[in-house]
Amino acid sequence: MSARSIVAKIIRDELVSIGIRSLTIQESERIAAHIFERITDLELELAARDFASGSRDRD
């Protein structure tokens, strides 16, 4: 089972626990994929900030 599938399952389980049962497997997998994309974007942004900060410190 991939990390994306695990996150999708967690999303479905959490929503069911609060009474939301209308999310399909495909929808939860799409949400999980979007979460991973956002995490990647944030990681890249943080890396760029660290790089820029390091460059200023060396000047």
C-alpha cells in the first residue's frame, strides 16, 4: 500500500468518524494526492528560503 493510499484511507476513516460518509475512494485519493503536492511545494519553498538565508549570511 502506497503512502498516498494510506493517507486516503485515513482521510476516509476520519470523515466517517465525524459522520461524513459521502466521500468516494477516488475523491479521497485525489485529496491525498493534493496534500502530497502541497507538502512538496512547501518543502521546496522552505528549501529556497534556507538557501536564500544562507546566501545572505555568507555575504
